Amino acid sequence: MQLQRGRAAALLRKRRRSVAEQLDRAELTANFLERLDAIEAFLTEADAAFAFDDLLAELRATVIPNLARFPRIGRRYLDHPPQSAEALSQLGTLPAGATNALREYLHGDYLLLYAAMELNEMVYLLSIRHHRELTFDFAAHWPS
């Protein structure tokens, strides 16, 4: 998977050189790159590997420049706060004011979680999920 993560990061960085001004205000976290790996594996398993290349192209050409230019374009994450004890516990560990920076952005079949930090005018891409990644295939999750 390290090779795949390197591939995704390299493809995204290639675009970084051509629109440096906008993308210098956006940073991909390690978790975001790991999620890209998971999406690539998911799409490959679903016989839709071509969709991963499309996703990377959309991230480079549209999503990242839009988030860098309009960091508040996404909905505030806590407008609909999580209900699970685990998520609430994790939110409690964030630094003061960080929860106000959390936003979510829906792009096609993908939901992105990011932090728009006003202090340094940076956008940190934290996570990304394909809407079909979560499943109710309980038998696969809990074999008998």
C-alpha cells in the first residue's frame, strides 16, 4: 500500500507545483492519504479502478483549489454532531476552538472532512470517504 500512497501523493503534488499559490494553503494529512489508499482498494475490488484516477484528477483540478480559495465552502461538521460515545470522546480531546474549524464537503460520491484554520489561513484535508464504503453486510463483519 505504501506504493499506492506514494502514487496518490505524487499525482496530487504534481498539480501543487502548477497552482502553488492556492495549494500552499491546503495540506493533505497522513490520514487523508491513507483514506485515499483505502478508496483505491475499494474501487479496485469493485472493478472500478478507473474511478480512482478520476477522483485524483477532481481533487487536483477542483476540490483542493476550491477549498483553498473558499475554506468555508463546506458545512460545519458540528451542525449535526456525532452521537456515538467514541466520536464525542475524540472531539473532547481537540484543542480549544478546533471543533469550530471542522467542516465537511460533499463532492460527487465522496465526503471530505477538513479543518479550515483562520489563524494561518490553512486548510487541512483530514479524511475522505466514498459513500458506498460503509456497508451493512453484517455477515462479513461478524462471521458466525
